[in-house]
Amino acid sequence: MKTSNYDFNKYRLMAPGPVQMSEGVLKALSEPMIHHRTPAFVKILNTALSGLKYVFETTNPVMILPTTGTGAMEAALVNTLSPGDHILCVAGGKFGERFEKIASAYNISTSTVDVKWGETVDAKVIDSFLASHPNTKAVTVQACETSTGVMHPIEEIAKVVKNYPNTLLIVDGITAVGATKLPMDQWSIDILLSGSQKAFQIPTGLAFISLSKKAWAFAENSTCPKFYLNLKKEMLANQQGQTHFSSSVSLIRALNVVLQEIEKQTLPAWQQRVTNLSIATQKAALALGLKLFSSSPSPTLTAIEVPQNVDGAALRKHLEEKYNITVMGGQDHLKGKIIRIGHMGDISDDDALSTIHFLALSLNELGYAIDEKVIEKATQEMKALL
Ligand SMILES: *Cc1c(COP(=O)(O)O)cnc(C)c1O
């Protein structure tokens, strides 16, 4: 099962979430259960809450919700807004559109900044909208739009929204927080949220959210219905060393393994690894003669255009079945047109190199000829960047 130096006996999860997990995380997940109302768990929870503040780069409390990432998106809106409010949503992919859908479920009306899929939003467009619509209660945006692999200019957008005292900036950092620079306090992000199965390298099932002082002031006046996702109650429970409802003990223990590793390596060093993986993957894709889909690629994932005469769905299936590698395809109108490789997991150099090597072999086997020497050169160039 060996092709040159690369081995496909090992299963490689190279999707942009869920991601490959470390041995330490797997071990933590297999530990015996303890009750969450115990001094031992209070310690575990407090460790997690303080580690999250380090990764969010904030002095505000970060809360842990027992939901997927979408739960934190919903919590952001229902805890700060009221039915009848109007918000501005940046849409340029699947996840941008999700904020609009959540808002409409709560009778919050929306305007859309339509961004072409694969491109980034222009902060000036947001500025001129807010200048002419000062009653806009919030701007929602993804730091990284995972469906297209684009990184939006959050620092610039935050500089704009900061000038509007009646408007919150809500950032979905589900494929960004931890893995790439997104300092909540320094950039003045009002609500920053994330999820466990992407940049945090643990299973699906937890979401993380933090509110600025400005956002907590909005929470005082919010009348959206909420019961399970009540952040004020969550924060009060956290102050007692508890979570509002039963705690996800195993997931929080696993989270601490990752948070401690980030603290040990330091956040900038942890983020640099993700950046290196992405730059190496981008370079290798170009060296293979492929095109990148995004105009401003996120360090957390690389979206690569599938060559015209190749079926993207067949390519994914081939990589999965023959080479034991999972990558993601495109969604909606990008179905079959792109593949997306994630860089947020516990990924070794060998995993990253093997993915490109077997991607090239798969393309060859599906009729898109790439010379063996070109493949060798692409992986050598990549190696030099890791
Ligand atoms: C994955 C993802 C979500 C949705 O998270 P779930 O855990 O599936 O609810 C939302 N936003 C972005 C940017 C994502 O990548």
C-alpha cells in the first residue's frame, strides 16, 4: 500500500471540519465519567474558561454552549436583538446566508451585502450602508467563509462598525478563532463565536461565544425569546463554577488538552503552523497547474478549482476510496467544481504532503494528466515550506 514515500494505510481526515484529533484528545475522551457538580469539574471548567479567553484574546468572559456552532450564531442574535430590529448580513457563501435564516426565524429583518462567492466583502460598502441606515442593530460576517475558503477583512470592518454606537459587529469565527489572528479586544469585535470541531480540534458538540461590554448593554434590552440559549444565565452559572445546564464533561476535558497545547506553544506559534500548512498547500496546488478558488484565501482551508474535464464528486470519492483521504467538495452551485482541504486539524507534514501527492495521482487516474516530475516538484516545494 505504498506509493513512493507516501502511505495510504492511515486514514486522513483533511476536511475543514470536523478535523483530525491528537492522541492527547483521544485519551481525554476515553477517561471515566465524573459528575459535573464536583470540585474536580469546577477546576476543569475554570481552566477551560480561562484558556478560551487566551485564545479569543479578550478580557470578557467566554461561554461554552452545549450546541454545534450554529447554536452560538443563534445565541448571538437572540441575546442582543429584538423582533422588528434590522441587521446587515454579509452573504458570500453558505454560512453568511445562515445568519439571515436565523434572523428571519425571530422576525428580525435583514439587508444583504451580496458578495460573489470566492470574493471578500469591501468594508467601505458596510460603512456607506450604516451611514445611510443608522438604525441597523448589527452587522454579521464570517471571519472565514468556509464554503468558499475566503477570509473577510475583519479588522477593517471592525474599524468601521466601531464608529456606530447603535450597531454591533457579530463575527462567526468558527473556522478562524484560534487558527488565525482575530484578537477580539484589540480589533473591537462585539460578539465573537466559534465551534469545537474545527479550529479547536475536538469532536462536534460545543460552541464558544464572547460578548463585549457594548454587546452586554444590548443584551439588557433584547426581547427575542430565549430559554436554552440564555447567555446572561450562562455567565452567572459560570461565575459559580457551573454551566447553565448539565456540562459536557468529556468534551470540556478534551478541550483543555488543546487549550493547554496552544498555551504551551503560544497562540502566535500555533497559528503560524496553520499558516505554513496553507501556504505550502497553495504553492503545491499551483505547482500542479491547478487554480485556487478564493481571491483572498483563508489560512484555515484551501479551496482548489477542479479542472474542467474532471468531475469533482468523482475526485472526492476516488481520494476517499482509493487513498483513504477525506477532503470536502463544493456546496450549492459549487458542487463538483471545487475541493476544500482543511488546515486546522492535528496535521503532520506527512499528512499534508500525502494529501497533495494522492490528489495529483487521483487527477491522473481520472484522466487529467500530470507529469510524475511535476508531482515530485510540487511536493518538494511544499516540503520546503513546512
Ligand atoms: C461549520 C460552520 C458553521 C456551522 O457550524 P455547525 O457546527 O455545523 O453548526 C458555521 N459557520 C462557519 C463559518 C462554519 O465553518
